[in-house]
Amino acid sequence: MRFAIKTRPEHTSWNELRDVWVAADDIELFESAWNWDHFYPLTGDTVGGPNFEGWTMLAALASVTRRIRLGCQVSGMPYRHPAVLANMAATIDVISQGRLEVGLGAGWHQRECDAYGIELPPLRERFDRFDEGVQVIIGLLSRESTDFEGKHFRLTDARCEPKPVQRPHPPIVIGGRGPNRTLRSVARWAQQWNCLVSGPADWLPLKEMLLVRCDELGRDPADIVCSVNVIIDPDAGIGPAVEKVAALREAGVDMVVLNLPHRAKPAVLEPLAEALAPLA
């Protein structure tokens, strides 16, 4: 099993976040590190409060780390035109020397969309836009020029230079658990699928549905890394989280993303890595 960490960029300081990522960079067990792509905090006072923007943070974190892979889990497609996001991703992949994971999702946070005047369409249209957006991003990251004629996005001889270091493009990570649209998109385009589940009994039916979607599209499911998030309860310590990881490992999950307690200190990482090492 493979391991990653995730930090919440809300109600915290840049120094605290940076120090945790720099410390994780020195622990080989942790393959990647993730933040989220929101403009409002998701806990506490959601009307206000500090919450760092995810993609500019990734650029900064790429410059202070050397090994660990990095990404947003996941970037909301409604927030940026996919051509703009593709250029951002290419730049960060260059800055990180080929360590970016491109996390993508259809979006869901109605409150921040309403606040900023960002359109969040009904689900069907939202996923139509998502599917087109993924194609736009892959095209720009992998081809010299891209022409695309969709209902929502249109590109004409569009270019993204410089290209990312990773070829044909950085891995596409699609987040979500919808059995129809989300898992079909995963089967079509993703190198990693990520979701939040309560445990193996919750995850296994989703994995079975992914196998169905892969069969429908002729995709080898072995080409898709299946990752899930496990939240570490600061009051309970790391023990229950490690037990959940062990159960998910037995169920066939490829990678677990440990959601660190809010404002966690770098010192939490070494004990966590030691507890997880027998499961690697």
C-alpha cells in the first residue's frame, strides 16, 4: 500500500503548512501531499476566515520541496476555465520538476460559488462541462496544439507552452463517488481515482462499479490507482486511523491519503510513518 498526507489550508498560517510539507518531503513513506481547492473554510465559521488558495500554494510548496508529489484534492472545474487551469498545471509541473498530480472534480460548494458569482450548474450540465474540461486540459498538456468543439468549451489552435515535464501529461486524479458520471469519467481519463468512504463495506461496491465502467470502455483497471482518504481524529490519535488503513488494505485499496489533524505539527509525521510502515 502507498501513503500520502493531506493538510487543510483553512484557519492556519503559511509557515505551519510549509513546515509540515517540508517535513513530509523527508519521509519516503509519504509519496504525495495534498491540499484542497476552496476559497472559503469548510469548517468553523464558513462565512469568513482565512483559507489559502490551493494552486498558488502548490507553486510555492513545489519550490520548497524536492521529492514529494503534490496536488489539489480536487480542483473544482467551475472555478477556472480549463485552458487556464492547464497552463497553471504545466507551470507547476515545471517548477516541481515533474511532481504534479492534476486533481479534478465537478465542483459542489454552492455557498462560495454564490458569493463569487461563479455559476454552479445543475448536476447533469455540471458533469457535461467537467467531461469537456478534462478533454481540454489533457489536450493542451499533451499536444502541440488543440482544437476542441464542445457545447461549453471551444478551442482553436490553442497552445500551452512550456509543456509539463511529465509526458504525455501529469497524472489525472478524478475525485468523487458517483457510480454513473464520475466513475465513467475515471475509467475514461484518470490515472488515479480518489474518494472518501466510511470503510471497506462502503468502498467495495464503488470499486466493483469502476470495474464495470472500465469494461464498458475497454480500459485496464490496473492502470488506475484507487485511493481513499482516512481522517485522523486528533482526540483519538493515530491508532484508529491505522486500523482503518489496515482494513482498507485488505479490501484492495492501493493508496491511503492521511488527512492530518488541523494545524498538525511536523512532529506527528514520524510516529505516523512508523505505525504505517508495516502496511506499506
